[in-house]
Amino acid sequence: MPRIVFTPSGLDATVESGISVLDAARQLGVDLDSVCGGRGICGRCQVTPSVGSFAKWGISSTVDALSAPHLLETDYHGNRPLIKGNRLGCSARICADVVIDVPSTSQVHRQIVRKDLDLGLIVVDPLFALYYVTTELAKLGTSISAAADALAEAVALQHGIPVPRVSAMALRQVHHAAEQGSAGATVAVRLSDNESADSEIVAAWPGYVGSAFGIAIDIGSTTVAGHLCDVFSGEVIASAGMMNPQIRFGEDLMSRVSYVMMNKGGDKELTEIIRVAVNDLIGELVDKAGVTRDKILEIVMVGNPIMHHILLGIDPTPLGGAPFVLATDKAVTGSASWLNLDAPQASFYVGPCIAGHVGADTSAAILAEGPHRGESMQLLIDVGTNAEIVLGDRTRQFAASSPTGPAFEGAQLSSGQRATTGAIENVRIDRETLEPSFKVIGSSKWSNESGFTESLHGIPITGVCGSGIIEVIAELFLAGVISQDGVIQGDLASRTPRIIADDRTFSYLLYESGTTRLLITQNDVRAIQLAKAALRAGIDLLIEHAGSPEVHDIRLAGAFGAHIDPVYAMAIGLIPDCPLEGVRSVGNAAGSGAVQALLSRVKRTEMQDVVRGVIKIETATEPRFQQLFVAAMAFPHATAPNPNLSSVLDLPERIASSKESSRRRYRPQRENS
């Protein structure tokens, strides 16, 4: 019986040979849309088969894993166009082990990409200028022999500037723009960064055009978020986000590097996939804004070093092992067409990286939050599958990354899932009864409130997302269900039926209805401990290097960081103890910095200058990291005091027997760790 794995959900099972992908998805509870009942009419059940070796699941997926396209697909006339490389789930039959990606467009309940933008005050310093000119049609007997020259000279003469060069991108437009004669034309000129260089015409349109646009994109390992802006007014016209389709090759970055190492041509495959995703995002943004692609003048992109290399078509495998050498740490520019992006007049700008695992997204976050502009130390944390940490003030800045893994996003946890409708996102546990109450994405009510079930409108409760994971672990610790060493206390089973024996350990039953049973297992607790200890050890390492034992300004960035409750983050020891008013979420700081770099020449230069002075700390080679990691495994921390946290929460007394209990009950997991 062949095995099928669905991504991004990660659901898998062995199924009968010859079953359709759609039927297999229904058996597993995979969110795959279908309106026509599998008759090939609606086109909503499109899936993308993956080819290659997937070490994560121990599967080799070949082109023959699915049946050859049926007439339903080869002569397809459905309502939704069949995208090249996709198969209809209702038609494709499973013949062998296969990995199947379900695109967001084929999901009923699409995953929520939370990429809020907090721009603050931006002083727009455009990289472009628009000039309206009247042009004279070339005629026999006149000295004008090239439309490009005529347009450039008209700009110089009518607006009193030096004659600009004409870029190769603009050449395809100049005839069309110039031939309008008395109707005039509008040209977009990229302004020079220094007096010695010429400005350059990069686009031209017939008639008067009063606005042009740029796009800023944050390419994360999990999500891709973009913002379309008016490059002159600075207004954000449209925003959109999507899941990074590379997730099917692994949630964490090292899994993707491993895929490239193990599969010939894997680097090209990953590059094509992310460029297609960026193109799709550009299309969504221009559709939302009601503008045409030829009005896009520049696309600014930032991302971690591995996404940075993959986007640019650079082999990422040197970043998979020490000494983690970048191909370049400078900003990269060029024509958008070089990256196969459908924006005919646009150039691209990919921000500078800092170190092997501290990328352009961190550079943009630094620009947005400005630790280098402050008098006191600021701790900036972008929490993701690979957490980036920056600590600094106006005199010095330190940066590091910590391999937290995907646990904070719900991956590899028994009941974990990404943030989507039906996911538990907030949890409270009664200190006396140990009964839980929770909130679910899609409803504004708590589970113990009247009308909660009705408010779900039939949406099933399917798992626990990142913010819910943090809260349920913290609440279990505060309620005494989990010891400081991270052991679920089995002796509480006599007090509540929610503590359940689970082989040699115990689990906590968070929710049960019908066949759905959401548990917080001992392995789940350990996964969160490992993730939070990696992050906290990286933070403590930077604090030691800075010689700054106290930090009173902590900023949580990123899609996940934006939805962490600071109290619970401190309760599990994810962040150091500090006054709670000093901890705040700043949304998508990398996206905010990318927008600033798009809209301001001064800000772009500031970003490029500041990252050159950042002191890089490599956690993988720091001898103190392991010691700090071990201390950070405890809740909230084995040695660090918690005066600020204790002032707002009643921390449980230390459970004296927890360490012995941990040795006795958790030996297999410790060995695996």
C-alpha cells in the first residue's frame, strides 16, 4: 500500500493503490476543496505533486507516483484554469509513495498569514521622479533619429536637469510614448545616488501619469508577505500574504538545504518555486490595488540568508555547515526580469545580509526598530523557525541566530498546527479544577462562554497554533501541572481526569469531541523546552557579550512574535525578566524595514551602513552556548531571577521531586534529544 504525505498540513497515511488524491485527502481530513463532487468541473481540487527524496518522511516521490493524466485533465475545460504542473485531485490516482502539496488556492480554510505592518512615521525620499514632457514626432528632414534620445533631451530641456540615460528596460516603451506627439508623455527617472552618476529613464508612458509604485516583500521560511506602495506619497496601497510553498520540502531551513544536497537540481527547483510564489504575490497585490504591472518601478525583497540565496539562484548548501559562508553580504540589484518576475519596468533590490544565518530580513528589522539609534540597549527578537536576535544601542550592535525549529508554529507537536480557522489560539487553566478554557480562530468567544459552539458556525476545532502552544504550556506550568523541569505531574491524575497516563509519561487532555482529541504530551512539552532554550540561550549569549545584564526594551517581531502575550513569553522563560511595559510586539519589522528601504534613499543607505558594523556572534561555535542552553531548559529559568514576572504572577513553588521524576519517566526522550 503506497504512503501519501500532504503538505503543508503534514498529514500522512498508507492508502489503497489506485485511490484518487481527493479521496485520500478526505480520508485523512486534509483541507482540499471540491465543489463539483469530483467530476472535474470546478478545478478547485488542484494539487502539486513533488518529485525527489524527502528524508523528513523517508519517502522518494517519483513522476510515476501518480497515474498518467486522464482525459479529464488533458482535455480540461473546468471553471478554474489548470495550472502547469498541477494535477486534479479527483483524477490523479496514487500508484506509489508520494508527497502532495495542497496550494492555498485549493484550501477551503486557508492558513492565516499574520504579517501586520507597523510603519510609524516615514519621511519619503523617493528614488524616482516623474516628468511630463511634450515630444515632437520624428520626421524626414529633422535631426531626430532615435525616440530614446528625443525623450531624454525633452526631459532635460523642459525640466532643467542633466540629460538622463535611457535604460534597456525603457527602450521597449519609448516609441509608444513618444509617438503620441502633442499628447505628451510621462517618464520615470531613477535618481542618482551621487552627483557623478547619471540619472536614468526606467519607464515611459504616453500621456500624463501621476503615480508609480513599488513593492516591498519579506520572504520568510514559512510565509511571504508583500506591500504595494505609492513610491511618491509613501501610501501603502495594498498588502497580501501567502504561505511559502517550499514548506513541503521541510518547515525548517536546514531541511531545504538537505533537499538540495540529496536531489540533483533541487536548488533550481526551490528557486523556481519561490519565484513563482513572488510572482503570484505581485499579481495579487496589483489586482487588489487596481494598477498595472508596468507601473511597478522597483521590488525590494528581504529574507534570511538561505531564502536570499535560493531566490537569487545561488547554491545554499555552503550555509548548511560551518563556517556558514555567504556568497555575498552586500545588497544585490538588477532587472526584475532576471528573476523571472513579471514586472516589465521594474528593477529589484535584495537587501544586505549580516552573517551566515542572519539575513537581509534582520537588516530590515534593524532599520525599522532602530536599536542603533537608541541611547539604551534594545533587544529585538524575530521569532520563527530560525530566530534572529539583535541587541544594541547607538554605540554597538550584536546579532545572532538560534535554531528554534518549527515547534513554535505548531509543527512536530501532537496537536500543533499553523494559524488557521479552527485552531486554538488562547488558553486559560483554572488553578483549582485544572479545567481549560480557550479561544479559537474564527470565534470571539471563550469556550466556557454561552453561545461558543454556535459562534463557530460549524467550524471544527482542529489543533493548537503557536500562540496557543505558548499559553497552554505557560498555564500548565503556572497551575502546577508541569514542573520547573518540564515534567507533567502524573500524581495529579487522582485530582483530574485530564491528566492521562501515556506509556511511561503523562499527557494533558485539552479538548475532546467525537473523534477529535487534542493532547499536550510530554514530548510536546520537551519540544517547546528545546525551542525556547535555544532562543533564550542566544539572547543570554548576546547579553554577556554586550556586558549588559539588564534589558528594559524588548521587541518581539515577526508573524508569530506579533501574537505572543509578553506575560506568557516571560512565564516560560522565552525572554528575560524585565518590566512588562518594556515588552511589546512590533509586527512584521522586516516588512516595515523593506518598505522604508523602498520609499527612502536615506533609509536604504542607513540600512547598508549600519549592518556593516554589526558584531556577529555564531552560537554554533560559542563555548558558553551549551551551558546557557541547559540553564534555559527550566521554566522560566534555572538560575535567572524573575522579580518583574513575580510581581504580576504567582509563580508555583519548585516541585522537589521533579528532577527524579524526569529521570525516571523521560529517559527515552532525553536520549533522543
